[in-house]
Amino acid sequence: MAITASAVQELRKITNAGMMACKKALTETEGDMDAAVKLLREKGIVKSAGRSDRETSEGLIAAHVSDTAESGVLVEINCETDFVAKNEDFGTFVNDLTKTIAQSDAADAEAAAGISYGDGTIQDALGAKFSELGEVIKVKRITRYNAEGNGAVSSYIHMGGKVGVLLELSAENAETKNSDTFKELARDICLHIAALNPAGLTRDDIDASTIEEENEINRKQLEAEGKPAEIIEKILIGKINKYFSESCLIDQAFVKDDKVSVKQHIAAQSKAIGDNVSIARFARFNVGA
């Protein structure tokens, strides 16, 4: 009998097995879903039904940037336990998958599942790794940057893969991205993002609801202290400016020199390079977050 794509997808959801393994099992059991699950378990491809719903809050983050720095990806791949996440073979697997994803045009986990990998697809490889390790392995999220104009992409992996950063810097001159000073600046900004976890690039990136919440919390505290209404409004301006300086990347004190802001450090390095360098965008992943 003909096996539909929806049936294969359903079996994959139940078992987390690879697409080809699911299709073969359904074919052998003439489309009987329960029998297919049992068959996969008997073959050792699936150790227990329903395991794909188990929590996958551990894992690793990896990045891959092209040799020309024109593009790059940041990928989070999850597993169930820290024991597996620290396994050297798992780390190699994550890096291989990340490189494969980088060489494709996949922009999310769903698209990545169908990418060719080895003798099958990435989804097949995840299913095989499940059989090998006894844990559900999932591609959780992907961020892909293709630099615009004369910009360049950089990355940084922190804490053994627990935190990862992808950064795009913009420049006006084509030769700037080959400058050692520019490359060092990119690395330093990535390190800063990993360490200080900014909420956004500029004040415009902070949700209005977040600002309202901060103001409301501060207002109630000031009212409890007995401050007059007209004084409270002036104090709130100062407090929200302080919040911005702690939360917005360009306003934060630079991690390697807290006497200057990130914006001031970039301006100084731009002068040294002889170009106008700026941050175009960034992404920061924290495993399980």
C-alpha cells in the first residue's frame, strides 16, 4: 500500500526516528502505526514510545562563519542530560551539523531537518543519534546572517558551548573587514555580548511594555519612600536612563574597559581603522533558554 507523507511525519513525531526508517517501518507493517512503532523498537531504532516528548533542556551551541566572513550561522542543538552534552563525540556531531546547516540556506529547525547529511538527512542523523545515546536530540533554533554591503559576520562560543554569539558589523570600505583591528573589534564585541547579555542593540529595541514595567516598579518604590510626585517623575528619568545604560548594547560599559561605553569603544577603533564601523545586529543563545 502507498504510505503517505503525513503518516511518515506522524511516526517521526512519535518516535523521533529518521524519515527513511519510518517510511520503511510503515511499509513493512502496511501502514499500521502501532505495529510500526513496535517494529522500530524491536530494531533498536526507538527504545520507548513517546520519548520525543521528553524535556531537552541541555545541549550545545555552535557557530560556523564562512571563510570570507560574509555569512554565518548560530545553532542550538539540545539533548536531555548534561552528561551527553559534555560527551566529545556529541560535540563533534553538533559541529558537523552546524557546518552542514551553514552550507545550506536553512533558516530554521524545520528546514534544517530535510538537509542532506551522510546517507540521509539531518533528521535521520538525529534519529540515529537517539538510538546510539538513548536521548532525544533536537535542533532547537538557528540564526543565519548574510552580511550586507562591506559588512562581516563574526561569532563567539562561551562556557564550552553553553552560550553563543553571532554578530554582524557594518563598514563603509571593502578592505576594512580584512583589518586585524576590525577582526579584534568583532571578537571583543562578541565576548562583551556573551558576558553582559544585552537586551537590545539600542533603546529602540527595548519593548515599550518593558519600559512601562520598569517605570511602574520604580514609581511604587519611590512612593513607598514618601517622595513627592513632581520629584518622582524626575527620578524616573534618571532611573530609566540607567536601565538603558545597563541593557542596551551600545550604551553598556565595555567589558574590557568600563570607563567607556561600547559605542565609544567602537568610535575609537573606527578612527584607528580609518572607517565608520557600526553594529548591524547580533544574536545571543543560551542553552535551554
